[in-house]
Amino acid sequence: MKKTFCLGGVHPNDNKISKNAAIEVFPPIETAYISMAQHLGAPAEPVVAVGDKVKVGTVIGKPTGFISGYVHSSVSGTVKAIEPRADIAGNLVMHVVIAVEGDEWCEEIDRSRDIVRECNLTSEEILSKIQNAGVVGLGGASFPTHVKLNPPKDKKAVALILNGTECEPFITSDDRIMRERPVEILIGAEIMMKVLNVDKAYVGIEENKPEAIASMSAAAKDFKGIEVVTLKKKYPQGGEKQLIDAVIGRQVPSGKLPIDVGAVVQNVATSLSIYEAVQKNKPVIDNSVTVSGHCMDVQHNYLVRVGTPVSKILEVAGGIPKDAAKIVSGGPMMGKAIANLDAATVKANGSILILSEEETVRKPESNCIRCGKCASACPMGLEPWLLNKLARVGGRYDDLEKERIFDCIECGCCLYTCPANIPLLDLIRINKAEVMKIIRGRAAKK
């Protein structure tokens, strides 16, 4: 019997039109623009200077806090500038700009495709290699992985869950790596199991990826304690709390973390990066990116070096279609419109979606008819109609916090189901930010 989470969710058309496009190595670029803010937490601090020579894998940014990460050069060449540049969202972020000269890699990186399974390192040595390689969550949140794999002493993990759901429409990069590199992903899982001291791991994959399920299941036969779980297709099953509910039937309470119910969740792409970091000494310098859209003639999955301009990716993919109206980083449900096509990719960029005007035009908003569809669809058990009402009144920030606005995972299920076309997600996002400002202000006064 196929499993799924119990509360809410929706069923958008999955539009996996790029699923049969094998991963292609993206051609060399002329200039790399590498952001120092590629992870949740404090941005990295540049440790190179203009004029320095770097190789692929050279450390160019060091962490500046507990939740922070290393950043490495994805190319070889000369540091041309260290300057603020607009990222995909349009925010100014410090970048190291490198003029590409050849493709010289650091000597310690094993570039062969020979699979290395045996790992005799201690947990501490593994965590150190993961940290030094700049591994972060590649499912979207970009949380530094070495922190997540080292929970507080009073929190005990009982199971590792690999997220292979890829529930957002259009995106197929995780599907492709599960089909093309299953053994490396599972070795990464085995390494994490050792660090967490657990003897059970699950790989959750939705039923619309039969090839990935077959590939991972065949590979898992050689791995003790790792089970592939087929899940029903339902969005947002890739959310940590929803995936934990679906796979092991445990619900994470409001305000708590997955580790509070004994679970640690990692994306399958993160697991592959852990394999490369620990077994191949390869830092995170590239990632798989889906480039897709109905208005495109050809769909693609590319292996792209971090720091590649979005404009260059679109150029190689065939150019921007004439009827393109919006270009999105991520999927149509949780992704965000790209404000600056000259912005460069970061570690967790998994998709560039090209949408036509017909697919993006927002329908006129009408009055709420109190149907309750938004509440029924919310996977977190919230009442979006009430949050909307409090937001529109203005100043009701204490009430918004009381109604658990911070439990919102911004999945967009409420907006997707609303027959009145009320921009529920937009209003919730804006007011979450306002409530957070107030909370931080209170903390600063203490």
C-alpha cells in the first residue's frame, strides 16, 4: 500500500516533461560569479584577493558563524573582483568573480567515476569532511549539513529519511540522479547512518517516478537497513514534516523539529554530495538543474557549475522562447520569479522554469465565499482564511503569531485551491516577515 501524509495537500498536474532528459554536463563558462550567501545562516567571508589564482575546489569563502558554510571555486582562473552583485531575488550579495582559465582541479579531488564504498573514518572525521566541503541541504533550504547531522546530545535520531519525492511540478533533477547514480546516493546514506548511529534509513519516492523507484530499489538490495518507500503522488510531500508523517507515521508538533520525533531528513542530492565530499574529496561546486517549460522546444537537465549566470543557461538551452512571460527559480508552487537574469546559480538551485503568459496571469480577486477549501488543503492544519483576515486588518501581529503563522511552510496549497483567487500566500509571507521584525525588536530591547 502506497503511503502519504494525513493532513491536507493538493494534486497539481506534475508536468514532468523533462523526466526523460538525461543529465548533460553544461559547457564551460567564461566568468563565474560565486555568491558568499549560499546557505542558511551567516554569509561566508571571502578569503581570496583580486588577482589570486584559484583551482576548481579552492576555498574562496570561510564560515562566519555556527550556522554558516565554506564556499569553493567551481572554476579555475583568476579572481577578477570581489563585489556586491544582485542575486536571483534581486538582493545585493557579496560575490567572488573569477575569470575562467582552463579547468585545473585541486589535486586531492578524485575525479574518476569509480565507486568507493568502504569508509573507515570516525563520525567526527566524516562531519569535518562534510563541513569542509561546504555541503548544504540541496532540497531548497540550504541548511549546513554538518550541523543537521550533529543534533544536540539530548536528541536521539532513530531513522534517516532521504527525500526523493520531488513533489514540485516540472522539476526532474532529483529523479534523474536517482536513475543515474543510485549507488552513490545510497553510500551517502550509509555514511550518514554511521554518523547518526542509526540502523534504519528510508528513501521516500513518489509513484510518478517508477524508473527512479526501480533504480533505487535494485541498488538498495546491497545496503543493509535501507528501504525504498513508494509514496502516493501528493503535494507538498517533500516538506520535512509531511515526509516524516508519510514514511514513518510520526507527526512533528508545532514549534518542534524533526529530530524531536527521532527523524533526520536529507535530500537525495545532498546524500550524493556527501558521498562526493567524504569518498572523493569533492566540495559542492556543481549541481543538477532542470530547465523546463511547455513553451520550450527541448527540455533539459544539466550538471551546472555553481556561479553560472542564468542568462548563459537559457542561452545554451535554446534561448528565451518568444511567448515566455516569467522565469522562475524552483517550481511553480514554491519557486520565485527571477528578478535578474544576470544573477548566477548557487548550490541549491535545482530548476529554472519558463512559463508563458497563459500559465502565469493572475485571475481577478473576488470576495471570500467561506468555502474552507484553503483550510482543508493546508498540510500544517492552519486556517489561511483567518490569517488573511488578520493580515488585511493590519497591526494584528500578536494574533497572527497566536494563530501559528510561523508554522506556514509557504507551499501555496491555499492559493492553489482558493476559488476567489485571493493571494493568500503573498499576504502570509509579507506578514510573517513583519511579525519576525517585531520579535527581533523585542529581543534586541532585552
